[in-house]
Amino acid sequence: MFEKIEVFDKRYNELNNMLYDPLVASDNERYTAIMKELHSIEAVVTKYREYKNAKDTIEESFIILADSSADEELKALAQEELSLAKSQVEVLETELKILLLPKDPNDDKNVIVEIRAGAGGEEAALFCSVLYRMYSMYADSRGYSTDTINISETGLGGIKEISFMIEGAGAYSRLKFESGVHRVQRVPETESGGRIHTSTVTVAVLPEAEDVEIDINPNDLKIDTFRASGAGGQHINKTSSAIRITHLPTGTVVECQDERSQYKNKDKAMKVLKSRLLSEKQQEQSGAIAAERKSQVGTGDRSERIRTYNYRENRVTDHRIGLTLYKLDTILEGALDEVVDPLITAYRAEQLKEQNN
């Protein structure tokens, strides 16, 4: 492990020195590539240098403790530093192992999020809009941008289904565990008896596909245009700007009607189609492995119930890792890291466990 990290450490110094080269500074593409590589190994190198400092402290402390001429006060200080450094080394070794775990190649990608109302009728549609707001606020808090692709609203302010893109470095790494069934328990405003209703919403999080990953034959596509419906302005009844693309080999259908431009709608629809096909392709490739070694945080399958939101108790429970937080109000305001961080930690712990077996 440490031989590999030494290579990273040496490369980190090389890259830093390259940034001072005037030729590199004047070449924006090369400069960006160097900064990207630096960023990819910085966490490992920083942690490794902390580890080496702790090891040096241990060595120096042993020398002082073995020195018969050293006074007792100095030895007491050395013993204290030795105990602290030993505990740091244990923690840092584990953290380094986690940092060196195989990285999901999709982690740095933008994502396409699809939310659909499930069981519960209008109440499910209303919660669909709540989740959309939560993800939008979360994206904003991390400096990500959101862009609606397609939305189907109800007359009472709910959302039957919505697909939107979240763009930003590491977006998929933060949101990939959101795929699955989200269950809500609350008293609807229309419920006079105060009875709690249970509704469900399904969420799918897809990494944005790159052109090199998915090659689609134009002859496999059926493209229809139609007039947009719902909110969107006066143009909706005048132009056939909405796009429906059907991928004939798989029967996958994608619609986009959010833009006024037919070209923009087609471009967005193609992004969603490619991302869906990529997701299906990756699930097929990993299916055999997933069947044998199911991660503690779940498969990410949209049919798997992953979380419950209980309004009366102000509670959020993630069933995959047994996490319960009594702060539903703040999480729905976009403080999703309080759920995401424990999920990532559990996933990495499971990876580490599998690697050691």
C-alpha cells in the first residue's frame, strides 16, 4: 500500500512544480489537466504526510525514552506524544486504506434525477414536489446547478413525475444513494380526521452518459414532436416544440417539453436516453457481482424502499443503515449531508470489509 502512496507523493511534487512552468501557465488545457490530477491525489498525499509525521514522532519518542541521560520531565512528554502518535497512526492507516479503495468511475459526473409519484394519489404527487425542492436546495447548498428536463404537474400543486439534471463536480458521488422508494407518513391537509396517510415516491439517480460510453444508432430511434402541455407560457398551444424519443431496441421512451426550442428539447431528451441506457448497461455488467455481494447501503434499485419521512415525529429513517434523525424539517430544507455522509461512510466500510476478506 505504501509503495503505491509513495508514487502519488512523488507525482504530487512533480505536478506542483509544473504549475510554475510559464509554458504550462499559458496553456489553459494543460493547466486544467494538471490541476485535475492534483486534486485527484491530494487527499491521499495529505493523509500520507500526516501518517509519516506521526511515525516520525513515534521514532523520536523511542529515542528519547531509551536515552538514559534524558531527564524525567522530557521522558514523560515523550511518552505522552508516543501514545498520541500511536493512536493517530492506527486511525490514519484506516483512512488511507479507505482513500485507496476503487473509485466509482461515475462519481465525478453530473446526474439526471427522475422522481415519480407512487402509491398515494395526490398526496404522493405533493410529496414528489417536496423531494424535488429538497434536492434543488441541496444542490444549491453545494454550488451545483439544476436544470429541469421534463415535468408533469397536477392541478393541486403536486408533481406526477419530474426529471432534472444536477451539474457539479462530484454530484453523482453525493446523490447516487438516493435511488429507491421514499415513503412519507403524514396527515394530509384534506384529512379532517387527523389520520396519517402513507404514500410513496420513487427516485432514480442516473450518471450523465458521455458520448464515448453510449453509441446510439439513429435508425434505432423514433422521434415524435407534439405540443407542450401544462405550465410553460403561451407558446405551449402554438408550436410543437415538445419531443418524444423512443429507443426501439429497448422500448425506452423519453420526453422533454421544458424548453421553447425543439432543438434544445431534443438535446435534453437525448441526454436522458443515453443516461438511462448507460445505467441499464452498467447494472447488467454488475448484476452477477451484486447478487453475490450486496452492499450494506443497498443496490440502488428504484424498487427498494430506502427511507421513511414521518412528519408527526419530525423523523427521517434510512432503513439501509438503521439511521434515524429527528430533524425532518431541516433535511427537507436541503441539509441532506446529514444523511448522505453516514451512507458514504457505511458504503466505504463495506468496501473495506470486502477487500479484507
